[in-house]
Amino acid sequence: GAHAAAGAHAAAGAHAAAGAAGGGGGPASTYTRAPGAAPAAEPIDLLASARGSIIKRVVPLVVAVVAVLILRRCLRHRRARRAID
């Protein structure tokens, strides 16, 4: 009945999780290297990798701050002129 179906789903989920963890019948890794070969240990420049993403977030922020500063200056200048007249 319903309990048997639920048990089958749970077992299938556990089997899929074991397969994803490398315990399944498939190959352990699709990336292989020659026996005895040392892995290439090249440092990753994270700043260079993330530069585009950082710029996309920082530029609008800088533009917004500059716009607010310009607006404040214009409004203060306008109020000062009104006080003189």
C-alpha cells in the first residue's frame, strides 16, 4: 500500500544520494590523471576572477552616492539663494 510506496521512494532517494557521494556503481571520478603525476597546483587569482562581478555591483553604488551628493549640493545652493533674495 502507501507505506510500501513511501519506503520505496525513501530507498531510491538514499540510493541516489549514495551514488552522488561516489558509493554507486559508476566511475568514482570523470577526471583522471596519470598515475604518479602531481596535480597542477596553480594559484587562482580570485580578484581577477571576480572583477566583473564586483564592478557590476560597485559602479551603480558609486553613481548613486555621487548623484545624492550633487542633489544635496544643488538643494543647499538653491536654499542659500532664496535666503539672500
